[in-house]
Amino acid sequence: MSNPISMALNDVDSRAPLLQQASDLLYGLIDLAPQLGALRLVLPPETLAWRLQLLQQGSTWLTPRLKDIQQRTLVLAGQQDLLIPSKDEAQRLGKALPRARTRVMADRGHALLQEAGVDLYQLLEAEGFYISQRCMSHGRPSTNASDGGAASFGKTHPIQLPTARELQLDSEGLVSTIKRLTSPVYYSTTADGQVVRGLGGVPVPQRPVLLVGNHQFFAGDMYPMINQFVDELGVLPRGLAHPVVFAGPEALTAAGRSSGMREDGSSRDKKDEGAGAAQFSSLLSTYGAVPVSGKNMHQLLANGEIVLLYPGGAREAFKRKGETYKILWPGKAEFVRMAAKFGATIVPFAAIGCDEAVTHHLTADEVEQLQKLLAPLPFKLPWQQQREVDAERVRRIPAARVGVNATMEDVDAFGKVSFAQGTQLVARCTLSDMCV
């Protein structure tokens, strides 16, 4: 038999309204299947058109709200669906929902869960979506059915650890890209002073724990490190991340664009603008990251969590010319006093390698001087207009710190035009190994 869609399209007038085209196509398909002819009596054209209109109204209302659905979501679709474009819709939902995992089954059709050989339990198992026992980030048993649910993401509440399969699938994306670029190698020191490869020497059972270290260039180190702890030790450090991560995809994209940084490592595509930023943000919060603040750190330590802190923040991540491996921390290490209050074990760490991956040829001031030598244009170029829009979005992002000393006076300049536009970088052919 020929493709029934193609056959049914013979009776569809392409000049008619979309709702009428959809109605004609459906009845064309019904005519091709005599056994379904009774649907004409059950579902007359007027009723079908009304239902399609309701569906359109519901979709219009729901689409802008998809980003607010914080729960983990599994989207299943059949690639051979000949009634509606389920594959395209599944991919759209996968980008729109913050924590969606998409599975398109090649040999399945419209009602794939009703087809022989499809086992929903096995699908959930394969995607790491079925959980028989909760493991919580604070190391204690779960006592409530809502523990680690959607309300916990981006908050200081204990969250549920990802399953081994979830960890594997998430590692195949952004983490694999970062690991491929940096080749990270981890070493730790045991209680007797022996240096061992891996994280086996980190005293994670002595809760709470505060991990304190330096940011490497471009700050691509938080999630790979969290991933390594979960994979190797079965614990989930709660990262304290810059507020830009939680300011929404538009703000994160603007900050990344201003700093010259790509959130997902892919080429820029206007129609997917913000998708990579949204996925990066939701990935960090899914793995326990919260906005950096004294209040959040206090609550995490009070809960007995393992906390991951980079005191240098964005300023240290975006080093300037001549600042290779320079530690840019506030003069007052308030985190020490807070850790002492809760009897936390402080584990310092150092990271090297990424600062050697780039060479600064010009400072921001030098670039600004060069721009002054050029005659101003009587109009603004598209990239200049975009830069002004980005700067306004970044200005609305909450500051990571308030009242720091002189050596950190511009710690909140993340993505600001005066800083970002002048940081010109030339990457070397290969990135150095990162040792932690």
C-alpha cells in the first residue's frame, strides 16, 4: 500500500484554512480504512473542527508555560507516526521542558504504547527514569514522597541523586565535550598523606563538607567535578553557582555571548537561541547547584550537605592579560567562619591546565584605545545593537557578591560590555590536561 498520508492529501485543498486541511486529511484517512468508517457517525466534521480548535487554543496557552514545568520528564514518540509529526513535536518538547529526556523509537507509530513488544517499564529502566529507592544529597534516608522533587531544583532543599543511567546519559552531552577538551585527571590525598589517583582520599563521610578551590578559565569545571563525585563516590556536591545561571536562558545567553563563551559548545543557530543556555542552566540545577549567597551556603551546611565553593567566582573564571593562575579571592574568607560554625570539614583543592589553553594578546583597555582610533560610523552595526541589548539583560542579573575589597572590585562584571568586549583570546591547538 502507498503512503496513506500521500493518498489522503489528494482530497486536501492547500488553499483552505489549516483547520479545514487537517479535517479533510483526517477524513481522507478514514475513507482509506473502511473499518474505521463508523467514526464519521461518532465524530462529525463540526465536532472534529471544534475539538481541533480547542487543541490549538490549549497549545497556544501551554507553550510559553512549558519552561515552568520543573519535574523530570520523559517524552516518548514513534518515528513512523503517520497521523501527526510526533518526532518533531517530541524534539520541540525536549528543548522547551527544562528537564526532559526524549526517546524517539524508530519502528513505532502513533500509539506506540499499544503496539506489541513495547514495555513501558523497560523503557523507563533504559532511560534511568524508574527509581525504586531514593538516595538523597544530604546522605540521609528519604522520609517524604515529595523529597527531591521539582520544588527542590535550584533551592537548598536536599535533592535526589541521579540514577547510574541518568548520569551516563547526561555525561554524553556537555560533560563529554568538556572532558574531550580538557582531559581531566583527579588526584586526592588520603588521611595518611598518600596521594592517590581519583577522589578516594576526599573525606566525604564527615558531613558537612566544604570543597573550596580555584576556578579555571571559562569556569567549565563545576559540572564535570560534580559528575565525577557522583560517579566515583556516589555523593552529590551542591555547587554554589553565579546568579546568571538561574536568571533564565535569555540572560545566560546574553552573558555568554558578551563574554565570547558558548554554553553548549555548538555553533550558533538563531532559531535555537537560548536552547543551549536553558539546558546548561537546568543541568546544573538538576545536579544540585544553587545561586551563590551566604544564606544558601549557610542552609546547605546546616543540612549536612557537601558544598562546592569557588571563592573567586566569575572574576577568577574570566582572567585578564597577565593573570594566568592568579588566585582572585576576596580578602576576607568568610566561608571559613561559616564552616567552623557547623563543624564542617574543609577540603581545599587546586586545578591547573586550562589557564594555559589561551593567550591574551590585548587587554580591554588596549582594545578600547584601538576603537578610539577608528572613525565612528554614522549608524550602529547589528552586533553593536545586540551588545547593548545583552548588556541591559546582564545588568538585571543579581550580583554574586556585595561589598568586596579592592582586589575584587569588579567581581560582578560578568558579561558587562566594558569587560567582555575587550577580552580577545586566541586558543592554542590543544588544551592542557586539568589536574585536580
